[in-house]
Amino acid sequence: MKLSPRLLKLAYLVPRNSILADIGTDHGLLPIYLICTGHIQRAIASDVKEGPLEQAKDNVERFGLTDNIELRLGNGLSVLEPSEAETIVVAGMGGQMIVDILSNDLAVLRKARRVLLQPMTDASLVRRWLYDNGFSIREEELVKEKHFIYEIISAGQGQESIDREILFEVGPRLFEKKGALWLEFIGYKLRVYETIMAELKNSSETERVTRYAVLIEELKELLEYDRDSS
Ligand SMILES: C[S@@+](CC[C@H](N)C(=O)[O-])C[C@H]1O[C@@H](n2cnc3c(N)ncnc32)[C@H](O)[C@@H]1O
């Protein structure tokens, strides 16, 4: 089976042999891939909707993995008992939805060794939530698929210090690493915020306008500095 580049990158971040919970599994392809490749042996795959879980069930049966993957219907982390899963994945949803899922069941989250998050939007909200709730960002990856650049965040237990506002936006580990997609990623973020700014041009939401104006300036500075030094 073939995973998309986004899911493949996510798969590499799952610690080997850990018990995985894939929350919002949809098709179930991530746990299926990880078990088929011998990366892990056991997973719980959940979804809040019956349709996607049925699709996951069909796929799990097709690959003969009914003994390895347990399917559960339910909202967010409520399908898990604390300590049941060592690695928790919440991927392919908006940042606010991910934050809601994490906030609703902190007791479960506190027992996980790794939390892998892949917000489709508002990654800064997710990073801020992790910081405010005593989690540290261990690794971050970027992956490009078609015209999108996706952010993947791997977090663990323990407070870290993030002393610059812009790091919530661009990711502290991405900032340190400055990998192959870094400049393209900053340019991409800049375009997204400039588009939002253009839409807000005549709006009375002065607080938002000021926040985006500051972000745009900081992203421009980063882009210029890193372009000059690369
Ligand atoms: C766009 S799919 C992402 C699937 C997969 N995780 C991925 O990254 O490709 C989002 C899935 O999350 C499920 N979902 C949304 N909110 C959820 C929640 N609160 N708890 C569990 N699943 C949820 C949806 O039903 C949907 O199947």
C-alpha cells in the first residue's frame, strides 16, 4: 500500500513498537501501514463518525489485521483509558478542533509518551496549547503535497521555554532545524497572512489586524535574514 507524503512523514515519527491510538482515523491507512511494515504491532483506530469507521473496518479486514487494530467509535480521546496508548495521533483536522480534542481528556493525554499532531490550519494554536499545558515539542517536520505545506508536531510530557512569539507560528524545532522546505514554508505563511490581511482591510477588527500586521513583519524579517544567510 502507498501512503500520501503527509501520512508517510507522520508514520516515521511514530516510535517503533509503541501502542498507537489514531484519533479521527477515517480510512485507517496510518495504523494499517505501520503494522504492515512491522513498525508497530498494535493500534486503536477511532472516529467520531460511523461512515469513516466502517471504511476503516473494511480496510482493516482487507489487510487481515483484525487482531492488530481495534476500532472504536467515539469523540476524541474519550475512547481511550489512561495509559492504553503510548503514542496518540490526531491528524488532518483544523488546529482548533485538535485543541478541543486535547483539552477534553487531559488525563489520557498526560499518560501518553508521544503526541503527534498534524493541524491543517492554525498550527500556532496547537503549539500554544501544548506550551500552556506543560508539553514540550520534541520534533517538527514539514511536508509538501501539491500546493500545500503541512506541519507535523511531535510532543511529549514536560514544560519547555518558548521566548519568542513568532516561534508559536513557525515552530521552535522547525526554526532550529531550518530544513529544505524552511524558506518556502515562511514564504507560504507570509502569503496566507497577506491574503487574510487583504480580506481584513476595511474591517473594524483592529486587534486581529494589528496581530496579523506584526506577524507579517516578523515573517518578512525571518525570510530576509534566512535568505541572506543561506
Ligand atoms: C480529514 S479526516 C483525517 C483522517 C486522517 N487522520 C488523516 O490525517 O488523513 C478527519 C477525520 O476525523 C474525524 N473526526 C473529526 N472530529 C473528531 C473527533 N472529535 N473525534 C474523533 N474523530 C473525529 C472525522 O470524522 C474524519 O474521519
